Amino acid sequence: MAPILEMKNITKQFPGVLANDDVNLSVEKGSIHALMGENGAGKSTLMNILYGLYSPSSGKILLNGKEISIDNPRDAIDQGIGMVHQHFMLIPALSVIENVVLGKKDNKKIIDLKKDADAFVALGAKYNMKIDPYALIEDLAVGQQQRVEILKAIYRGAEILILDEPTAVLTPQEVTELFKIMNQLKDEGKTIIFISHKLKEVLTICDTITVLRLGRSQPSVPSAGTTREELAEMMVGRKVILNVPKGEYKPGENVLEMNNVFTKKGSGSLDDVSLEVKRGEILGIAGVDGNGQDALIDAITGLTKVTSGTVKIKGKDITNASARTILEQKVSHIPADRHKRGMVAPMSIRENMILVSYYKEPFSKHGFINWKFVNENSEKIVEQFKVKTPNIDEAGGKLSGGNQQKMVLGRELTRDPDLVIAAHPVRGLDIGATEYVHECLIDERDKGNAVLLVSTELDEVISLSDKIAVMYEGRIMGVLDKEEFDITKIGMMMAGHV
Ligand SMILES: Nc1ncnc2c1ncn2[C@@H]1O[C@H](COP(=O)(O)OP(=O)(O)OP(=O)(O)O)[C@@H](O)[C@H]1O
Ligand SMILES: [Mg+2]
């Protein structure tokens, strides 16, 4: 069968970075085609070229065997290409349907919102997605926002749908739902290009896999008959330890102690939470997203009000103290939402590296920033965490998704913390970087520091934690010791059964 889409000899040069280097990609109609590769390998760049956001330095694109030119997303949409970005592009203050009709091709002077809304809801129903067309985007959870993005692309007539790391922000249940939708689209003859770092997912849902390495494409392979180990090696160029070993469990005194903590009522608020994390221990929090994990972290880091109960760090009561006071107790915080809380996109990497400590020695002296130290320190972190960038003056927002995450991780893990609060630390990271970050967290534990790990990936929680606390509706359903780690049991507790 002839391919529906071919990208031939695509090269894209950014200042100082060769993001795509003579890339070839050929995609069959009606298939799900995976694009994989390390952080910064050039996946998003290649797809942004296909969607008309970047123009390639050289190379051509063929649709159904005919060369086409795509100069902007308008052209892409006209050619039946839709894209859901790694970082969504919806306007938060507008409603779902307003976002959908923005830039639709047959917009007349007077827009009949009601008509579009009805058609959009009908389309949603076809794919089993229930969406309120008049809800504001900012009020929707990420999973719902993603559905809006997917439906929007289909509504605009996409025959080829690009999904750039759609599962990175989803819970396992939502991933299952997404896969159903993807299979339905495939059955209708639509073509999907799927980017993901998760080997299991790719092998489950995709027909064909293309790996990019250092900007260059490797020959595609069918997923049938390919193993996780082979894929990992194709991406990284070496064998990857898919499970990191750790030292003996020797817990010490409490670093974090929470007693009967409640937070302001609302969805996901804390309801009588008591918890401790000791030196030399990784406490994993398992739970379906939205069951109080965010409030838990916010209550510890001073970002939400504790209405009753106490939070202590190393014996000191820090209930409702300011975020800065709390971080000064040698607390590192890797936030769930790196864009909102972890970094400032237009700021340079070196500025992002001192966001939380710029006012302190050795980063500052007598009220002036010590740039010499800051620069050296930033260079060191960039090297250690393999943040892929031409230099530390690059804006943080220009880094690839995974490299932004590495920048935040590097800053937080090199602050010599006693307590590390890590929310979804490897979200968006490639397998090599995941391995490294897991090693870092275990290293913190082995050095005698305390780690609180929040993750919706049960595999990750089970393999790293010494104890697991399961959260459900703002409460701790129970704390399990290593001998009690059992997927079925944890799953039951996550659903509210003790
Ligand atoms: N607008 C830009 N300006 C300058 N450099 C860029 C820009 N966009 C991407 N790059 C660089 O191009 C390279 C490839 O980035 P890209 O976003 O395509 O990677 P990726 O494979 O999608 O990685 P990830 O898995 O982390 O999302 C990176 O080194 C990145 O820093
Ligand atoms: Mg990317």
C-alpha cells in the first residue's frame, strides 16, 4: 500500500541546534505510527514542521504521493492534518466551543455558536466523549482539555492526527479511554502519529515505530515482534536498566510529619491526613489523580491553607508558614505542573536555575547576584542532568519538553535537600533520563534524606518506594510496607476499598 504521508530528507537548523538531520518518515494510511526518541531528539520539531509551525531548512513533504507545501497551520488543516501539542494551545479564558471555532476555515462574519456547539457535542458523542461546549477551558481538568483538542482537530476535518505525548499527563484510566478513541479513529481509516516515551504503550497501540536519534531517523520497525529492551536500546544506543537497584532500607527519624491535616473544602481537599516520611525512606503516594495529591503537596509547601491539623518538618511546626520559609528548611519541590510552578518560560536557563534561591549566598552577595557562581553552577547542572541546549542563556521555554523537566529536576535535586517532594518527577522524560532521575531519588534516600514521591504510575511507585500510602478522596486509605505491595490490593484501595 502506498503511504498517505512521506517526509523526505527533512533538515531543521535552529541557532546552534540541528534539530532534524535528514529525517525520513513514511506513514501508512489507517495506521497508528509511533515516533519515539530521547528528549531533544527532534520529535516535536518534526511534527511542528508537518503542522506548518516551522518551515524546514530543507526537505519535502508528500501527501498521497504528491508534494505539498505547508506554510502555516491553516495549510496543514486544509490538507487534513491536525495536531494536539505537547503543551496544549487552548485559550483558558474562552469556552470550549469558542476555542473550537477560532480559526475554523468556513467562518462567516456572524458565527452561529449554537450550531457549532450542537455539532461538536454530537461529534463528541460519537467517540464517547462527553463535553460541555460552554465550559471555560480553565475549569477543565487536563484530561478533558486534551479531549477538546482531539475533538477540535477531528471537527476541523483531520485525516492525519498528530498526538505529541498525549499520555504524559493522563491517568492510567484516561490512557485506556484515549486508546479506545485512537482505535476507533483508526477503524474509520484515519491515520495517527503518536509520540510517547512509554515503551509498553507504544508496543500496545502502534503498528509501526520510527525512532529519532540525535535528530536522525532510524529505519522503521513493526511493533509486532519488537521487545521493550530492543526499543530502549534503539533509542539510547545502549542497554537501559529498566529497574534501578537500591540499598538496604534503614529508616531514621521523621523529616516530615503531618497530623490530622484538613485543607479548605473543595474537590481534592485533604480530609484528616496523618503521614510521616523518615530519613532514608521513599514514601510513595499512590492514587488516581485528583484524590488530594495536589492538596497534600500544597499543604506541605505552603501553597494552600491548612484549616486544622499540623505539618512539621524536622520537628519544627511549619503549618501555614510561607512557601519561602518552608523551602528554607531544606525542602526541594519538583512540582506537578512545571509550567505554572516550576519555571518561567521566557527566562534563561541560568535565571530559572536560581528561581528559588537567588537571594541567598552563594547565589547572591550583599544584594547582588553573583553571576560567576550562578553561571558555573548552572553549567554544572546542565551537564549533570544532560539538559540539551546550546547554552545557559537559552530561554527555558525553548527547551524540548523533557529538557524543561530536567532543568527543574536539576535545580531541585542539587539544593542539598533533607526532604524531596517529587510530583510526577519523570513526566515527559525519556527512558535514559528516567533511569537517571530514579537513581537520583534513590541516592537521596541512601544518603539519609527523605523523599515523598507522588505518581500516578503504579509501576514507578512500587519499584521506588519503601512504603506506599494510598490516597482516595482526600484521605489516606492506609500505609503499606514493602511486603504488602500488591497491585490488586493497591488498586482496590485506590478505588476506595480498604
Ligand atoms: N523554537 C526553538 N528554538 C531553538 N531551539 C529549539 C526550538 N524548538 C526546539 N529546539 C531545539 O531542538 C531540539 C529538538 O527539540 P524537540 O522539541 O523537537 O525535541 P523532542 O524530541 O520533542 O524532545 P522531548 O521528548 O523532550 O519533547 C532540542 O535541542 C531543542 O532545544
Ligand atoms: Mg517534544
